Amino acid sequence: QRRVRGKKFKTRSGDTVKLKDLLDEGLERAEKKIRAKEEDKKAKGGSGLLTEEEIIACRDAVAYGCIKFADLTCTRTNDYVFSFDKMLDDRGKTAVYLLYALTRIRSIARNAGYTREQLLAHAKDSPIVLEHEAELKLAKVLLRFPEVIEEIAETLQPHTLCNYLYDISTVFTYFYDKCYCIEKSRETGEVVKVHMNRLLLCEASAQVMEKCFELLGIKTVSRM
């Protein structure tokens, strides 16, 4: 049983917090935060606003995902400090940050005009050539996936998978900062060049992250 600062997780009245109440509060907080972001985006004249259906899907993924991830990211024998504010933070090692990272990776292919099926077909016909050190660094992290799974099977410590997810996100950010995946015209904003090897590396990153989320029991969304 998890404890918070060495004590059972209870309400101010002294009652033990029920899981249903915990999840309901997570849903409420997540939806409030998502709608606030959408309003801010709308006020700034931004495009690509989420539909009502997408907002609800994001709410569920974030609320349930943040609670699961916060619990699983700690070693199963240790206590931890429960904080919704920390869980719902879109910075640092949280489900929200990692879900956002995944949607950003997926958006790269969309911006380039490629579907997942097209990328998979291309990967079957052409090898991925890695030249830049940031490409190699990301590829090495992705290749650790089987080792990470074997380690978890032996130790029964799922926090290792949470740490690995965060590692992928961190290294991908470095890769994306150093390597252009698509190049756009400054005048028209249209895509003028696609670096297919890097686009395939993005697809590989997304696939590994999605499998990690699946193993952790956390649903993903295509847009946030």
C-alpha cells in the first residue's frame, strides 16, 4: 500500500481517500487546465483548436495517465508526496509532459504531409542512414528498449520504464534542436524539403513511446 510522507493517504477529515474520488478530482482538474489552454490559444488567434471530443479524450488520458504515472514512476517500495499540481505539470517527468512530447513528435509527420502508413512503407524499402551525432544518440536510446523490458521483467520495477520514457523525450528534444526534419519556405511557409531519414527516426521514437505508454496502461491521444 502506498503512503504519503509515511502516512496513509487521507482527507482532512481523516477518512481514507477513495480511488473513485481521486480519479474524479483528476478529471475535473485536467479538464479545467485543458480548457484554459484552449481559451488562451483562441484568444491569441491560434489555429488547430481541439474539438469537444478531443478535449474529453485529452482530459481522460491526462487525468488517468498522470495518476498512474506518478505512482509508477517511484520505486514500489518507497513513499511519495502526492500532488495534483505536480502531476499535471507539463514540464519535467510527468505523464502530461510525455504525452505532449508524443503528440509533438506525431505532428512532425503531419506537417510534412506523410501518414504513418506511408512512413512504414518507406521504412520497409529503404534503410535509415544516420550521420549526425544527435541522430545516432537518439537511435542508441531507442535500441535500449528490449534491454529495458528485460530488466523490468527481472526486477518487477516499472519505474524503470517511466525513466526510459523520459530519456527518450529528453534525447529527442536534443535531436530536434540539432536536426531539421522538414524545411519550410520563409516566404510561403510551404514545405520545401523533407529529411526522410529523420522523419523515420521520429516515427521510430513515437512507436517506442506508444509501446511504453501501453505497457504502463496509459492511453495516448493524437492531439493535445
